[in-house]
Amino acid sequence: MDSGSAEIVVDCGVFQIYSDGRVERFAGMETVPAGFDADTGVTSKDVVIDAKTSVATRLYLPAIHTAPSSPQSDDNDSNSATAKLPILVVFHGGFFVMGSPADPDFHRYMNSLVASARVVAVSVGYRLAPEHPLPAAYEDSWTALNWAVSGAADPWLSAHGDPGRVFVAGGSAGANIAHNMAIAAGVSGLHAAEQPPPPRVEGVLLLHPSFAGEQRMEEEEDGFWQANKRRWEAIFPGARDGLDDPRINPMAAGAPSLAKLVGERLLVCTASEDPRAPRGRAYCEAVRASGWRGKVEWFESQDEGHAFFVSGHGSPEAVALMDRVVAFIAGH
């Protein structure tokens, strides 16, 4: 792309945003098609949920055993044809600027997670900044979350998903979105399902969440904090109070109380070498201090950086993190 006379205002290495609002992306936009994954037995498909905005989701379904039950079968067997599976609504990362459910590494991660956790997953493809400045991604994600728990969104969800066991999750920027969806659901409630039971969020899962604030934390690197500030200004020009907008700083004065988070359990995962980790740890402590009624859990991977569980899928630390996520969904 010809940059002309426009100045680069944000340079993250993997993308550049210019002063005239244009963007060049150098990674994170590769895609793979949905379909059957032979390694995991998971099948996926893409579903457009809003024709006006072209917002779509990628649905994932683990192998379903449809053999008829025998008299000796356990009625609670999670592999039976009649058993309902938890619904996992997931938001991908990418600085709000890049990525999609079809990203090869993220698609691979989702196949593995769905097979291991035995969930019906809804991977949300929200509109990207700066072409669609925030809050577009939040609006799309709220639409997708309510669509997923409506009870009649898609045959896979209606036949196999349990809207009474919903998990809201995301990685990096997607974890930021997941937090904001959990706050919105706690404050205003999810849209009522067309068929009973009503939707119920059981847990919220934040993997390497992206938070920031106008006041740099002592543990935060100055260069990282400055880059966050420039990027936020470029992708959300209408933000209230800059980095103290509650959507990026959930601990800011005037932010909705963290006690309003929806769900019964919260798992926040950080990585020791991720510059976002201090904010993730502080968020955990703030939720605990808020009087939230649920159980707060924190898990930190050692000697690993940001979002390693996607790019380094299959490494010992990635496997350990996957095991922790699967256990959380199972309620262990």
C-alpha cells in the first residue's frame, strides 16, 4: 500500500496504522477453511449472524456418538446422543486490529480445545479496527453472545448445546472483550432464550487479558505502556478518558463494579514473560476485593510470553495451560 504523506501513528511490527486511518497488516490475516479435522474429530462451519455487518461465527462440534443407548448405558454419559454439551463463546485476539476465527493457529487451538473439553464452541469474528473503530468489536461480540445462547441460533447449538452451561472466553484482546461481555451480561442480562432453559453463564475465562490504564503500573515497561496508549487512541478515538475508559481499564474510577460480573467462576491466565501479566494479576485481586459472589482462580505459565498457547500449541507449557482450561470448564 502506498502510504503517501500519511504519518505512521502506530507501529506494532505486525501492523502499522497511519494518521489518515489506513492500516497495513503484515501478519495475522491468513485463513483456513472450516470443515472436519481428522486429528481431533472436530467439525466446524462458518455461520453469518448479521447480514448487515457481515459478522460471522465459526461453530465447532466435537465427535458426537449417536449409537442408540443400551439398557446398561449411563443416562448421564456425556457421549450419549441426548446429552447436552456446554456452550463456549470465544473471542480471538489480535490487538482488535487483526486475526479471525479462521486464523490457522487459532483454528488449530480451537479444534484441540473443543475435542479436549467436549464443548460446542462459537468462535466470534468481530469487525476489526481501525476500519471499524471500537466500540464496533464490542457491539458485534454482544450480538454474537446473545445469538449463541438464544436457543435457536443454529441446529448444532439447539441440538447439542446447553444454554444453561455457557462459558465466555477470549485471549488477549479477545479476553478484554470477554470481560466486557461478562460485565454487560451481569449489568443488563442476556436476551431471553426462545426456548427454556434460560441462558446461564457458568464461567468466564480470560487468557492473557489485554488491559491498560492512564497511570502506568510500577511493574509495566514504559515502552509497552506508551505503545498501548498510542494504539488505543488510534483504534478507539471516541474512548472516554483515554486508557481509563472502563472497557480497557476495568479498575478505573467510574467503571462498573467488578462485583457485577456474570457467572459463578472466573479463571484468569497470565504468562510470566508477558508485559500484560501485571494488569491480569491486579484484575484478579480487584475482582476478589469487589465482593463478587463467584470463585476467582488464577493460573500463570512460567517462562512463556504472550499468547504462546496459540503459536506454541503442543509445547509442555501450552499443554499444561490447556489442561487447566479443560479442568475449569469441567468444574474441577
